[in-house]
Amino acid sequence: MVIVMRDERHERAMSSRIYTIRQLTKEFSVTARTLRFYEDEKLISPGRRGQTRLYSSRDRARIILILRGRRLGFSLAEIREVLDMYDGKDGELAQMTHARKKFEERIQILERQKLDIDQALRQLRDGIRDIDAALEGKPRTPWPLFFDQENIQAVPSRPFAAKP
């Protein structure tokens, strides 16, 4: 069994590490314009040395959260709320409760999307199977019947709310 001891000097060095815009754009596969946009939106706040932007470990961590939030469909306003929660000492109870509610809402949306994606994948696979059968000379399923084969389950939907 190997026990890894964390060196305080190493931790301080990592937390004080500085990144250039080029390093972060390569690491996260985003454009410099994207990072400047997040800066304009006050989501990150790199330091400056002349005209050069210098990003801290904190900025890097925030970029990770921003990009993850965007991939999950959160608006920038919602991402800002989550980032603000992380900025608080221990996060205020109200902020954490609000963030939890937002996360639950996003889970429900993603679950509905997952059902739609699973259904679309089934239909596409069935379509490929029918096309392959037709190419082999077998009778094919008429298109209206093809779509009737899918057992469509009603998923409760909520009206789309305008994002701030």
C-alpha cells in the first residue's frame, strides 16, 4: 500500500500557478474570444501584466465550472449563481438551496431529453434494419407503420421559461 503525503509547498505552488490565455485555450479547446467573453461577463477575472492576461488557479477552476455548466445547458446567469455560491465562505444556506433546486430542474430537463434521444436512437436503428432488409430484397415496413411501431410515452413537460 502506498501512502501519498501532500506537501504544503506543492499545494501552495499549485494554488498560485499562473496560466496564459494560450495554455487555457489549448487545454479546454476554446477560443481566446470565449475566455475574453467570460471575463467581460465577470465570470472570471484574470490579472494583467501589461496587455497580457494572467489566469490564476481560481480562474481555471471557474472556467471548468463554466464549460461544464454550458455543456449541461445552464444559462450564464445560472452559472453565475453557482459560481457565486462557491465564492462564499461556506456558501449561504439560501444560495445552496437555490443551487440545489436549479440542479434538480436541470436533471428533470436532461432526463426528458435522454428519453427523446433514446427513442430517436431506437427509431434510427429500426430504420437501418428496415433499409438493410430492403436492400437484401425483403419486404420493408411502410414509413407510417415504422413510426407507429414506437411506443411513445407521454412525458410531462413544462413550458419553456425564458432564460434571463
